[in-house]
Amino acid sequence: MVKSAIQERGHFPRGHRMTAAIQRRAFRSIWISDIHLGTRDCNAEFLLEFLRVTECDFLYLVGDIVDGWQLRRSWFWPQAHNDLIQKLLRKGRKGTRVVYVPGNHDEFARHFVGNCFGAVEVVDEAIHETADGRRLLVVHGDSFDGVMRCARWLAVLGDRAYGLALTVNRWFNQVRRRLGLPYWSLSAFLKLKVKNAVKYIGDYEAALLEAARLRRVDGIVCGHIHHAELRQVGDRVYANCGDWVESCTALVEHLDGRLEIIQWAASVGLAAVPDAAEPWSAAPVERVPA
Ligand SMILES: [Mn+2]
């Protein structure tokens, strides 16, 4: 059994420099995916802030952590991206079990499956057992994506169109920020408005739930489509940890095994007020089936 970082220290250190209003929180597990380090749209600072105010025994990096596709086109690597890597490695050294499941944008890391980088284990997929005894399969999810599976060139083309939408999104939010308005994801909005996108998301969820059924696990945790979701379908749970380019979301497991999506940007967005409500209470909490 992995030694608990929380048990070891007993409590959190006090006095956080920026988010005095936000209490530090302990979770049993945290899943984050689709960070896309190496792109301008990566909200590394938001994620750093989230990782600073949280602690966990298990930290899963559910793919597309570094964007190799984008880095091959043009090199972009600011200090914040280094800081984030350092932070992840540091968590590993301090007793958090860090598990890295590479995705399609960081497929280069798939060559290192079975190895460790510092305290970070690289695996193809993982089985996580929750505190309430449910077994969850953890995968990035690209192998269940019809477009990715059938035509990589189409996926790359779609990726470029998506990149364009994100660029517009970035400008749009710079304007909103100047006007004192909170962060609002244009591309996430567009995605939900487009009928095909809704069907695409539905197909993806169905494919992953089917995989969970075939593997006889109680649920599946994935990323890839940048759409956070936590849903109980029959006796299985579908959990998508979202992304850190638009919505800035994470999936967490509470100490008692309950799962929850944390909407980080929505609660501590770019126009965060110093005394804003705690983000922890804002997001819906999963109802544990009796
Ligand atoms: Mn992906």
C-alpha cells in the first residue's frame, strides 16, 4: 500500500500567497488530462494554482499532458510549463503516487510505458480502486475515438481547426478580462451548439462505457474530448476529467470514495474576486448509489 501523503503530514501548511479565500483541500485521488503543455492555450498557471491548494494520495495524468504535435510545428515552452513539470515531479517525491497514462498528443511517451520518470510511473492504462471499493479503468480514450481510429490525417486537420478556435477564444477572453468579465470558453460553447459534436460526445461516451462493461470494471475515467462529465449509467460510472486549455476541470475522489468534477476556471476564473466563494462547494457532487 502506498503511504498516504495526507496521513503523513496530518494537516495542510497554512498561509497561501494568493488564494486566501480558498481553503486547501485533501482528496484521495485527482485525475487531470489534456493539459497540452507546449501550446499557448494551455492554462498552466491555473493548474499550478489548483495543484498548490490540493493534496492527494493518487494523482493520475490522463494523457495529452505535453502536446508533441504542436511542439513539432513550433516550439513554445514558457517558464510556467517548466514549473508545472517540476510541481508534478515534486508531488511524486513527497509521497503522492503519480501515474501517467500517455494520450495521442504525447504518444512519444508511450515508448516509455513500464518505466518511471523520477516518481512518475508511465503506464498504458491503470485500474484504480476507490475508497468505496469500485474498480475504475483509467485510459486517455483516443483509441475509442472513431475519428482517431479511422483517419489520423482527419484528426490532425480537426486539431488545426480546433487550434484556430482556441486562438479566437484566447483573444476573446483577453477582451473579457479587460472588461472585468470572468473567463468564458467560446470553443466549449461552440462545441455544445454543434449537433454533430453532441453526437460525437455521445458516441464516445457509449464506446467507453462499453469498454468498461467488457473489462468488468465499475467505471471508466478518461479525457481526450475536452468535455468534463461525471455520469452514472446503470451500474457503471463514466468520468471524463475535461481539460486545462478551456474549461480547467479535474476529477477528484473524496476520502470516502465519492467522485466529483472540480470546475476550476468557473470558480476562480480570470476575474476572480478576492473573497469569492470556495470552488469546492460549487461543483456537483456525485450521489453514491445505496
Ligand atoms: Mn487526446
